[in-house]
Amino acid sequence: MSRFPKGPRAVISGAGSGLGRELALQLADRKARVLALDINEASAEETVRLVKARGGDGFALRCDVGELADWQRAATEMQARFSGVDILINNAGVAGAGQIGAMPIEDWRWLMRVNLEGTIHGCHVFAPILRAQKSGFVLNVASMAGIASLPMMGAYNASKAAVIALSETLLFEGEADGVSVTVICPTFFPTNLMQAFRGGPKERAIAEQLFARSTATVAGVARDAIHGLEAGAPLVITQADGRLVWRMKRLVPALYRRFVREGFARKLR
């Protein structure tokens, strides 16, 4: 039996493409009413068109997730059009790489503004609404980077580790009011994350190689995310390689450090 209400009302950031769009489409199969947020409004509007073609409904808004006012406008519009919200999905994200001390501090701030502050803003605006309703679901998209802590990815790792901590905190704060929180940690899968990537040619080449090797699909990651959210799973590691890394780091940390040194650190020298 579904834990989502009939025709759930969902807000999705970064909904104009990639995982955000796929999450919107899979929710449309459940007749969801979707607010598609994206900094590219035309892409968000295309997602809404596809949502309606799948049997759902919705509308689009331009949203810079780093701007609190854009989130507040989204909440106002959701209340006006759908009288509330059932599902919040903080999906918008960007990527970058570089050694700590060498990566420009402006790139650190850019990454944190989108990946962390964007998620904070979504939770800050919508968590009180969900608590007041005594029901709702929050899905925060983090990454295995927040657990694996691979070299040359300090800014991205830190932003995603913070999203994991934020999600766990919100879970404890919201469960008494019927608010379920799930954080997902994918590894590599085909997406458009590299389009705005910031980093040197070596870091870009390694990242693109890892994306190219992935056998995961955006549809599979979205399916696992939605199933985990509906089941009330606090943490969903969507791929087998991520689950292997998670177990290795927890159970045999010395072996994990050796794995990182030999598999990644030397490639980046």
C-alpha cells in the first residue's frame, strides 16, 4: 500500500533535466502535481509538459536555489495552486574538483551555495509547512562523495557530507510530526552534472571516465530514490559500488584507505 497520498503534491529543485526531471516523471505516473523548479525556466517548463503527458499536472518556476526569496515564492505558489505540499525534493546540484588550497575559493563558495545552501533553503521554507500539516516527505539528494571523501573533491565532498548531516537532523526533528526524511547517495550515473563542472583538465578527464564506466541509469536511481522515500528509509545508497564502499570504510578502514591511495590518489598526481 502506498504511503504517498493520492495525487501527491511535489516540489522538485533542479527539475529541468537529469535526475530531477526523471523523479518528476516517475511521480507523474502516480498522478502527482509537480512544481518544477530550475534556474533554466524553459527546461522546467519542458519537464512540466512531459509530466502532463504522463498523467500528472504541474507548473514551473525559475528558481535560483541559493536565493531564499525564490524558495519563499515557490511555497506561496504551491499554497495558492495546490493548497499545500506532500513531497519536497532537494535535487539541484553542481560539481567541481581540485586540491584543497589550489581550488579557487570562489569555486568553493559556488559549490556550497548551490549544493548546501540550496538544500538548506528548501528545508528551511518547507519543513515548517510539513510539520504543521503533520505529514510529508523530504528527499535530499546527496552523493557517495559525502561518505567516500575521495581526494581532489574536497568542496563537493564537504557539501554532500553536510547534506547528509542536515537530513539526519531533520529526520529526528520531523518524525514526531509525521515528516519522513530520506537522503540518497548515488555514485556515478549518466546525468548533466558535468556541464557546469569546475576544475582542471585532469580532474575533468577522470570524472568523465568514471561517468562513462557507470552501468547505472537515471531511471534506476530515481526509482530507488522514490521507493526509499516511500518506505521511510533514512539513507538510500542507490548502487552496488556505493554500498561496497560504505561497508569497506566502516568495517575495514585501513583497506579502504589503501583502496583510495592506489585507485585514485596516484592517478591525480
